[in-house]
Amino acid sequence: MLLPTEPIMESQKNRRSFLKKAGLGGLGLGMLMHASAEEQVDYLTQNVSRYSGPSDLKITDMRIAQVGNVPIVKIYTNQGVYGLGDVRDGADKRYALMLKSRILGENPCNVERIFKIIKQFGDHGRQGGGVSGVEMALWDLTGKVYNVPLYQLLGGKYRDTVRIYVDTPSANDPEGFAVKMKGRIDQGFTIMKMDIGIGLIKDIPGTLTNTEHWDEMRGWEQTKGSYGLTMHPFTRVQITEKGIEEMVKYLAAMREQVGWEVPVAIDHLGHMGLNSMIRLGKAFEPYNIAWLEDLIPWQYTDQWKEISQAVDVPTLTGEDIYLKEGFRDLIEKRAVDMVHPDPVSAGGYLETKRIGDFAEEHGIAMALHHASSPVSFM
């Protein structure tokens, strides 16, 4: 008497034999037509991966590859599928590695559940890079499992193309700077951002007050107490009328080269206080600037509102803010005209979408910042 499992085992043996013969000699149309339906399906799908069962997925490992100054996260599973994510440029890989013990054994498709477990271990700036990178890797993995792009998992797409702004190379004279910006137009970019910091005019006599303080604080060195690590209101650096005139020369030369149709934003003006930033912003008004970025630290919500009300140029900040909660005051108080989250700092893809939705509800636009590797765009 046959046991109940014997017909099943015999059937599997026959299918394996059929596939083996088909693989050795190729499968003719006649053989395919006379094969059973089950054997036909097996043959036609033999190169299709069937090992990824979403409900049975588990995270088995997480490793980091340091590529330049960007740590890349790779999350492994028990089914051979993996996901990639970015830890923000210049961030410590340990911001991600310390999360490993929290996610091992979890189903990577449960992205929100895992995010709520690990988000307490992130913070503003590059300290948010670990949580963000892991979240990105989870979404990458989930998209592979279900064979759909990430935008489909987050509600579908709005458009087929996305306009990308480009940073521009610097030069120490207005005309040279403008020529380099024109080069970006020739490359096909249609919106740009120029970094015209006060470092460009520092060596021109009469442009800045307290520059000796800058020298004493070792400029942009990333060491404790340096100018670069001292918040804007506390450097005591101030710009003079002559300094403003010298800065405006860069904008005039820029418009002469690229015209008025191309939106141009301004970033990295320098570490100065509220009053100097308002004076500069007013001087920039005639040049139809797209936005003024990170004039002061994002935490100073009331000062941001004062700048926004005083200057007829859109204000923007947010690249170092972690989670939607970090944006709440800026948005609810309408302290800025635009928010600028970076997915590799803000908490990842879904949290960035939440930030954008929250800003939209309050009539505030969003531009995305990106300071990491191409992995974030894959």
C-alpha cells in the first residue's frame, strides 16, 4: 500500500526528470504540448526566483562599507535578499552599527515597526544618519521582495521626472564664479545653488569686523572652539557696508552670465548673527534669489521668523533636522518659507514624506537636500 506522501514524492521526481531532460536537450514544442500543466509551469518558470517569501523573511546581519566619507549600510536576510542604505556624508558608521542588535531577527518588510524601535537612537545632524541609513536599506529590501519601486510603496508617483538643483564650484572673483555657474547651465541643469560665503571677501580690507576672531578660532577646522563649529550668533563676526557691496558683485556677475530665467539659491554665507544676515538678505533682493539657506542655526525659530518677515527673499532651512517633530515649530510658526530635509538625516524616506506632507498642510514648500552617495537615489 502506498503511503499518502508517496504520490507527491513520485510527482516531484517526475517533474525533476522532465526538467533535467529539457535542460540537456532543449524542449521541443511537441514535448511541451504533451507535458502536464504542472510540468509546463515548472519549465517556463525554472529561472524565476521563488525563494523570497515576505512573511518568512528575517534579518540575519548588517554590515558597513566605508566608501570615501560615506558609510554604506547593507542588511542581509535569511532568503538571500539584501538592502542598501546611506549614512550621511562625514557621519560615523557606528551610528548605524549600534542599531544592529535591535534589528536582528526582525522581518525587514515591517519598516514602520522597526523604525519606531530604532528612532530613539538618532538625533539631529549626522547623528540621524544611522537610523536613516537603516530605514533606507529596509525600504530597498522591501521593494526588491515585492518587485516594486519605493515610490509605489509610499503611495505612488506624482511625476515622471524630478528637477534637481546643482551646487556650483567656487572662485575668488565674481566674474570667474559666474563663468563656472554658466558651465552648470551648459551641463543641462536648470536650477543652481551658489556658495558665496564671507570667506571670499575676508582678505579685502574694510569688509568684515572681528576677522581676527576668525583667525584665532582656526577658520573651518573641525575642532572644538573653531569658527566652523561655533554657532552664528557667537562668532562676533559682522559684515560692513563695503562687505555687502563686495558680496553683491557676485550676484550681479552671476545674473549677467546665466540670465534671469534660471532660479539661483544662496548657501553658506558664513557664521554671522541675525542683523548681518538681514542686511545681506535685503541687499540680495534685486537679484531674484530662489532662497537663502541656513542663514542661522535651525534651532532659532523666532530669529528665523524675524528674518523671514524682514527680507523679501524666501528663507529655507532643515538639512540637519531629525524627524518631523524637529520641523514642527518652524512649520507651525511659519518661521521659514521653505523646508529642506535631507532623507539621510531626517529619518529616511517615509519620515521625509511625512515632513513634506506636514509642510504642505501649512502652505510651506519643500526642497530636498542630499549629502551622501548615489545609493540614496537607487
